[in-house]
Amino acid sequence: TKMATVARAEKLDLLHVHYAIPHSISAILARESIKQKRYVPVITTLHGTDITLVGADRSYLPITRYGLQQSDGVTAVSKFLKQATIETFDFDEIEVIPNFICQLHYKRLTDSPLQSELAPNGERLLVHVSNFRAVKRPADCVEILAKIRASGIDARLVMVGDGPERSACAYRAEQLGMNGHVVFVGKQANIADYMGVADVFLLPSELESFGLAALEAQACEAPVVATRIGGIPEVINDKETGFLSDVGDVEKMTKDTLHLLKDEELRRSFGEKGRELAVQRYSTSKIIPQYIAFYEKIVNKAKTAIA
């Protein structure tokens, strides 16, 4: 009701909603309820959870497919997600427009007071940011840290965020004798502060439709050690801006992290290249015009259909 009211009162040209369930369905209902007065096209952006929702519960498949079919335009944040949507819903009218970053907000920080707070004795900082769900495999980061320290490197792991697996990570850290070396900082308003001081960013997820955290870390010149899944290979260039591994291959992720921590020149070149590619491919100035062009296309299509 609210969407319909606002669309009419403000004479909106279109409604752009994120996720098919529930937002796309709500927007379609709003569009239909006011179409006698004014046709307001609906654009739905997929981020991946709609597909995992259907994977977990097939009963969502018909309503999700309906949301896609009834939208005036559909975008997905990665090529991987477009392909997964085609396979799951047999729906292929999808424009790939990736996530974006503000290059001014995400950047390397020098002389940050946070760095001396997190690494009082000049320790190397491994950073992980997530919602601590099982799919993010945050405990793998603790395993990696234990192996890094066992090889003689004084490193600390900074865990940013909160979620169901946080206590399991704390327990694993205790088991491995890593208590003083893992810092849980919880949810933070400004994660760029933490990424900006990272030596290496860890993302061992078993599922990522895009890998926004990896992109943000790259913009902060932090090399990324991650899994080769979903949209991550579209964001990270293996052996150029980071290293990719199979899910659960803690041995290789440790080896890759050690490689970066032991070779300052390599770490710096990965960081610089990561920043360069992040800005070149995913900055707001590159992506927002793609959205505007798509808006114009959908609005014009709707006008032509009405005429």
C-alpha cells in the first residue's frame, strides 16, 4: 500500500527493488493496484539469496519465478548469478550490473590509530568481515591464523561482524590457543577502517553471488585470499590481486597468506593492482551510469507499451 501511495503521490517513473521475495512481489502488487491512474514499471535486482531460498525450500520457486516474469526489468549482480537464475528459474531476460564501491570511502589508511590499537606490537593483520553465517565458514580464518602463527609469523586475526557462528569461532580460537590473537570487534559502522589497515583479507565462503567484501578490501589495497566460487573470480584476479582456493582448502589458503606476508613487494603489487581494478571496473562512476541507462530503457519500453 505504501509503495502504491508514494508512487502516485510523487509521480514516480519507476520502482527499483532488491530481491524477488518479498520486495519484487510487493512492488508488482503496487504497480497493478494503481495502473489505471499511472503505470509505474518495476525493476528487480537479484543478489543471490532468492536462489538460495528456493534451494532450501522449493515451494518458493513459483512465486519467485512469477516475480521475475512480472518485473519490467531484472538485473543480477554477477555473470555467475545470471547463469544460476537461468538454471533455477528458466528465465534469462537479465541484465548484469555489478555491485559498486565508492573509491573515496574505501582506501588504504596510513598512520591509522586503529592499526596501532589492533597491532600494538606491529603484528601482521588478517581481516575477515561477514555476517558469521555457516556459509561464510569464518572458523576457517581461525584455522589459517593458527597455521600462520605456527610457522613463526606474529599475526592477529580481526573478525568484523556478528552472527550465529561467532561463538563457534571464539571456541575454536580457544581450542587452538589463539585467544589473545583473535580480536572480535562485532558489527562496525565503518568497516573501511578495518579493511584499510589489513595486510591480507580472508574470505573462505562456500557461497558468494558477488563477493562485495572482497571488492571493498581490494579497493583498500588489501590482497584477498578467498575461495574460487560464485562471483568471486569475477572480482578477484587469481595470482594478480589475490589467491583463490577450493572451499575448505585451509592448507592452500594458509600457504597463499604466508606467501603474501613474507613478500612485501608481492603484497604491495597485489594491493595496488587490486585497487586499480576495483576502481576501473566497479567504481560508482562506472556502474551508476549503467543503472541509469537501464532505467531509461525500461521507462521507455513501458511508455511504448502503453502508447
